[in-house]
Amino acid sequence: MEKKRDESSSVKLVGFWVSPFVHRVRWALKFKGIEYEYIEEDIFNKTPLLSELNPLYQKVPVLVHDGKPLSDSSIILEYVDQKWKPNPLLPDDPYERAQAHLWARFADEKVLESAWLALCSEGKTQERAVKQAIENLEKVEEKLKGKRFFGGDKIGHVDLMMGFVSYMLPVWEEVAGVKILDPLKFPAVAAWTNNFLNHEAIKAEYLPSRAETVAYFQWRRKELIPVYASYSRWSNK
Amino acid sequence: MDAAKSFQSPESLFVVHSESARMATETVKVLGCWPSPYVIRARIALNIKSVEYEYQEEDLLGGNKSDLLLKSNPVYKKVPVLLHADRPICESLVIVQYVDEVWASGPAILPSDPYDRAIARFWAIYMDDKWYPRVKEGFFSEGEASKIAFEEADKGLLLLEEAFTKCSKGQKFFGGERIGYLDIALGSHLAWIRVIEKASNVSLIDEAKTPNLYKWAHDFSADVAVKDVLPSTDKLYEFAKLLISVMKGSTPEK
């Protein structure tokens, strides 16, 4: 249950209950020990609040700090890390930081995108998406070898950006009837999943129940299959 | 700078940044191809910081990626790649940020305030992911599709004109009195924008519609960190004609 906050809360987060992009921000705020007011927005029935805070995209998450809004989960995470210095999520060293940014992009542009496509397609398109998702996971496996977290011993920016793999990917696999993250093929990723979900900041933060999440994505898959089937670029990838 | 501020004690000269200072002297190499706006970004950033670097031109049109490129960027196999002390950094905006952080003693590229940094990153992502693809689509498609794409690009430019007003706060550039992250992000596209304006007979950065960006475009192109790496419209126009014929004539190499 979110704590009741008054209107003068300096940190507000506008989110949607099942969005992995929103969950990332919640983990980051928890990790930093930042208290915030959570505002649920039904993205299928958007209120004027979202148009006001994120006029260009009207998407969640939106973080509002001292009245100033920010959108895009990776931008928000970086902002939070810079604004609240204790418990850093990004490394100090510029090269390591650049690598973290690259892996964060890989998480969204490759890992999440291919898994999402596998969820929202069928037949040959789905087969290709699953193959792509597995190839992407192979790179993740290599990166994680011998490490507890992407950041090493401690959880970091990349762990939060990749966090959806630990709890969302298994749901998408079940809904789509595919296997991507086979623990025998990806022991390091499987181990990381456990380390991640058992981390105190992650465990303590809200995550929707598996049953609710499965039901939601079953509905989304049905809605989105015809939409993605009509995008010729997807079938050409 | 007044005398009191410019004095530094001997100890402070050897302060905490010895590791960064050492890193800042290591060799720098850029793998690129001259028409690429993304490569131009990396080079402008290095120029702002007065970093000496070796530039290696990759023959991407001929499909001959060097072994060094394939080794340095195995995931995306793309330029630019910055090699610093033989360690690769990829993705143009990541490179720009990296350069800003390593050569911290040079003029700042990103704003120091976290919120302003976040806004800069937001608009750079918009430029790359939303706006510029419309421009490209306008150029590469035909008829109605092209018209719609250019109309969307025009709308986007109005947003960017507004963003410029907010970020520049009355000064010459997005970054203020000197070029910064957003100037680099948008300005790197100027050569292609001019080619596309010429080839498609459209006016994108238009004196009447986007007067501030119009002036900014001139100021940016003339900047000392930019003028030698932004290709001339004529040279790029010839390259664009070649690129189109390659795309139409042969199976594109993926």
C-alpha cells in the first residue's frame, strides 16, 4: 500500500500498475530510500494529467520532482542517480558508465523488443522473434558470467533496466507459449534472476501478482497480434 | 577570471583527478564514415575538448567493414566507434557523454544541472527516434507518403524551435553561449537536412517558420569545432545520389 502523501509531496511518480518501465523507477526510488507519492494512471483511459506532464508522448512513467516533470525510464533513472547521491546506481568511472548506458540501451532496444514481439506475434514472425530473443540473451549470459549482478557485487543501473527479464519475461513466455530463458542454457541469467528478485530493494517494492499480469498480457496479446501482423517491417526483420 | 580565483595551491594541482588526467592523455581513435551525422557528433565533441585523435574512414558503402570495427562493435557493427586507450565506446550520444566526462577540464558539453541534463537527453532522443526518421522518410519515399512525412517533420521542428527558446535562454545555442549536447545532436544532421531540402525541394529549417533555428543553423555550422567536420552540401549531395543508386540498383548489404 502506498503511503498517503499530501499535495506538497516533492516527488511524485505517475505510473501504470503493470508497466515494467514504471517498475524500474519504483525500484530506483526504493533503492535510494526516496519517499514518493504514486499516482496510478489508466493508460487506456488517460486523464488530462498525463497530457499536462508528458504532452509529447503521453506515456508513463513520469517523475515529477518539485513540480518539474521528466519522462522516459532511463532518463528518470539517471536523474534520480545524480540528484540523490548516496547508493549510486551508475559507476563513477566514465568508461564503465558508458558501458552501463550501452547495456541499458541493449536491454530495451534488443532484449525487450524481441521478447515483446514474441509475445505479440505468431507463426513465422514469432519464431524469428524467439530466435532473436535467444541470441540477445546469449550476449546477456556472457556479460553476467561470474557476477552476481551486472554491476558486480552490487545492484546497479543495468540490473534495473534488465529487471523485466526476471519477472516479466517468464509471464510473456507463458502467455505466448514460447521458451526463451531456459535456465539450463542460461545459468548465469537464471542465477541473476534469483539474486535480483531476492534483493531487499526489489523484494520490498510493489510488483503485481503473476496471475493478474498473465491475465493482462493474455488480453494484450490477443489485441496486438493483428496490429503487429500488419507492420511489414516486423516481418522483414 | 580574477586573481583570487585563478590561484591554485601546489597540492590542489595534483588533486583527485590524477586518474582522469592520465586517461585524458591516452590515444584516441575514431572509426567513422564522413557522411554519417552520428560520426560527426563524436568528432565535434572531441574538437570542443581540443582532443587530438586519429580518424579511420570505414568503407561502409563498399561493404568493407574493417576487422577493428567488427571487433570493437560486435553487437551493432556500426560507426562511430571511439577507441580510447584501445577500449571501444559505441553509440554517438554515449560517446559524446563519455568525451564530456573524461575531458572534464575542457568546455562542458552537457549541462551540469541534473534536470537540465535530463531535458537535453529527452530532446536528443526525440530528435533521433521521432523527428529525424520523418525527415528520412520524406526523402526516401514518394508522393503522398513523402508529403505526410515532411509535414510531420515540420511540426516536429516547431517543437524544436520551442525547445531551443527554452534551452538557449536568449543565447546563440541550445547550450547557451557555446555549443553543447543538443546543438551537437541536432546540428550533426544539418548537412543531410540541406541535401534533403535541395533534393526534395522543401524548406525544413525555414527562416519564416523557425527563425531561431534558422539563425542557429548558420551559427552552428560556422563554429570552429564544427566547420571542418560538417560536410559541404555539394559534396554530400553527390554522395546522396550515389547512395540512392546503390540502394536502387543492388541488394542492400545488411
